[in-house]
Amino acid sequence: MGFGQSDGYDRGPREMHKVICSDCKKECEVPFKPSGDRPVYCKDCFSKRKNENR
């Protein structure tokens, strides 16, 4: 890829979506649109759960 060409990662700021954490019930923002069929966690609860599953 030459200088100045886009590799697909330069999309600018990500669109954030307000959600309620499924664990602690705090409002937070995630960089994806939740589909509603899976729980969504704030970054604190997400990292807690990720560390518990190791």
C-alpha cells in the first residue's frame, strides 16, 4: 500500500451507542449497535467477566 492510500481502517471516529450494562445497570457507550439478543456490558464489567473466564 502506497503513501496516502486507505487500508480500510481509517474510518474516523466510531459511532457510539448508549446502552445499559446487563451486569451493573449503569449507562455506558459501546462502539457497536447491540442486536438485543445478547447481554451488553460496560467496560468494567466486561473486563471483570473476561478475567473470570480464564
